Amino acid sequence: MKATPKTKTSKHYIPISKTKNGQIFNPNDEIWIFNDISKKHIINFSVLQISQNIKYGLKRIFVWYLQNRAVQHPVNMYNRLKELIQFLFEHYNYDISIITSTHLINYRGTLDAQHEWYLGSLSGFLKKWYEMGYPGVSKDAYSYLNETKFKSNEKGRAVLTMDPYDGPFTDLELENIQSAINNSYANGNISQEDYLLIWLLMVYGSRPIQFAQMKVCDLLSGMVKDNSKEYIIRIPRVKNRKKPRSEFKERLLPPALVKVLFDYRDNIKKTFAGVLDNIEQSPLFPSEDQQRTGEFAYHKSSDTITDQVQKVIDSLNVTSERTGEKIHITPTRFRRTIGTRAAAEGHGELIIAEILDHTDTQNAGVYTQTTPEIIKRIDKAVALQIAPIAQAFAGVIFTDKSQAKRADDPSSDIIDPSIESESNSLGKCGSYGFCGLLAPLACYTCGSFQAWSDAPHEELLITLLKKREELLEITDHRIASVNDNIIFAVAQVVVECQNINARNILEVTQ
């Protein structure tokens, strides 16, 4: 039977409405589409196995939620409700005309302890539906929801267990990501935008939607009392149910990022000169095409930024020392890492909530309960075993020293005077720039390091391990483990040199 079009005189007609963020939509349509800075949201009533009478009441409830809540919340409720209705249709084999307590009890019976929050999160929506007086939820269902306590979504499990796939990164994993990003950018393998986006994510732990809302005007500079310059980034707040870009958190920029970030900003402004009326409103991370209009014209969506981060880091093939596999990357893991590291440094819930821009401390407490997974004791055997997995060494190993860059330049020698050996030269620096970092330790994680296959790397490894043990006796694990990434890089060179020398011996004997 063909549906009757809803006119202004129709019993089930609903006036044209506007969402909280100002998007106009027609509630009488079967499919509602909303575009915001995060992504395209769809609420499709045509796929729900419900009667026309209940559909009218349901649309009325969704109109109220869209007028009073951010779009993401009613969309989440739609997804939870769709699962409930799908279960009821399959169980009873007819379109639902009213949701009863029996329906809810049977549905709850299909949910395990980890997913009971599905119904718990939907409970408020269903109670609001009944309270507004529209058909769809029975009185006994309303009473059941009021009298029943549902298990909530288990918060913080990934953090508390240091989950290797969804929890915070270990110090070693994070250092390997940082080294891989730096080397990849230095070699021209990733773009400036990719480099800056991932570094800002690592430094601030902001959500993708916050990066999606950023504009070039959010990078600020000014003079402070001692006449020095201060550089700030304004990060839009997104969890306060207010209009996008109505509130910001101002954060100091790390000095190492200032020049490259402001150069990048100036290039973005040049790109949008003549495209936007006000180039200060140019997106900091622009989309290649104009998918949106208005305030967020040319802005990427948060989903696009999430995909971008995952794609870039995935291409670097960074391995986790815990799993032996490529590190599983999500923006949330960087955020959890910042909270965990703040707790390890002794900060309390209030400070952690401020760092992560939480509106309260209810989710910050989980970080103070976390004991980071630190390798308390690393001996030579452990270092040599973990080193090939950790992949901390970024340079190359030469058996023929004449093939190295700057082979005839004595100033490029990497030397450790503390090593008592016939030769204390560990290799060559293949870069003509002055990095200003501490050699030889910083060299092992640098892509410009050219290590000799016959150098005393093993002696350096033993020295580093001895110093680590000494620090453990007089300080804490966090300070003692500061050079762990370098230890694994040196150990990796030792292992690879052993393999090279073993192959050479085999070839000679054959």
C-alpha cells in the first residue's frame, strides 16, 4: 500500500524543524541527513520495522532531541534503537506498534555483561518518549526502566589494563612512533601536514573533531613580560554541548614545532587567498574539495582526519615490543597516553582533567589508578631479545667503510671516548647539518647514522645497561628508563652486526 503524503492538514504532519546547530530539515521525510564537522549523519526511518503510528511518535522524539542536543547524541540513540527494533522484529515476526516491558526484558536477555549498556544508554531516550506523551512506549515499559539499574559502559578498562591494542602506548612505543615520524618527514616520505597533525596529536591528545574545527587564526603569538615571544595554539572545545568554536583552550606550543607550524600556516593562507573572503578563517587542515559550506567550508571531517592519522602511521611499519606486530593506531590511544604519563609524573585528577580538557574529573580517575607497564629490569639478554621487535635503530650498517657518506671527513666520526677499545669510532654521520644532539646516544635513533659492523657497539650497550641499573638504585623507574629506546637501538645494531659477521665467517669457510 502506497504511503499517503503528509500535508499540513494531515494528522501525522510535523512542521519543518531546525537542529540545535541551525540545520533545517523536514521531519516528514523518511530519511534525515545532517552534515556537521565530524561527518554525515543519517537517520533512516524507512528501515525500521514499526507501525506508522509509532513512527510518528518516534519522529517527534527525535525532533526534540535534535533541537536540544548535538546531532551525535540522537544519532547514537537511533543506532541503539534500530538494534532493539531489529531484535523484536526477528523475535516476534511483526512490525512493532508499542514497546513493552516484555520486549525490553527479552532484549536485555540477549546482551552479555559487556553490552548491557546498550539498553542502559537507550533507557533515557525511551523514558523521554513516554513522558512526552507520544505513542510508542507502554506504561509498564516506563516503570521497568525506572526500576531497573543497568550496567554502564565499562570506562577505563583499556587504560587500567594497559591494553596493547586500545590502551596507552608504552614509552618505547611512543618513542618509536616519534622517531619514525621525524625520520619519515626528514626523508620527504610524508607531507608537512601529516607531520604536524600527528605531532599535535601526540603533544595535546586532542580529538579529531577538534583538529577538524581548527583555523589558521588559532595560531597566535605575542610578547610576554620579559619581552620574549610566546606562541599559542587555540584548541576548540567540543564536549560542552555548545556551539562549535564558541569556547577554546589555549595551549603553549613546543618551541620545536613553532617555525614549521607557522610556516605551514602562512602557506595555507596563501592557498586560500581569493578563495575565502577572510583568509584568517582558512582551515588549518583543509580538505581538497569543498564538502561543506558556511563556517566550515573546506574543512576536513573528523573521520577523514582519523583515517589520515592511521594511514600515515600505518605506512611507517612501527612495531610494538609487546605484540611483535605493527602498532595499532587510533587517535584515542594518544589521548590515553597523555593521561597515563601525567599520572606517572604525579599529577592528580584535577590536573589530568585540565590537560585532557574534561569538563569534570569522573573519567580522569582511571589514570591515577594505572601502573604503567615499565620493564623494571633490562639485562643484556632481554635487550638483545626485544631489540629486533622494537626496531629502534633508524640508521644503516656498513661493512665497507669507504661506501659511507663523508667517508673521508674526520669531523663526521661518531666517537664515544668512554669506550676502551682499539677503536672507539662507532660510525659516521651522513648528514651535513649540525643537529646539536648528544652523540653517540642520539645517533642510534637517527636515520643519518652509518654504523660500522666491526665497531664496539656491544661495549656501549653494556655501559648503558650498567648506568640504567645504577639509576634504578637511586631514582625511580621513569627516570631510569629514559634511555630505553636508545638501549634497544644499540642492541639491535649488536644483533645485526653479529648476523653480518656470522655470514662473513660462513662465506670464508665455504
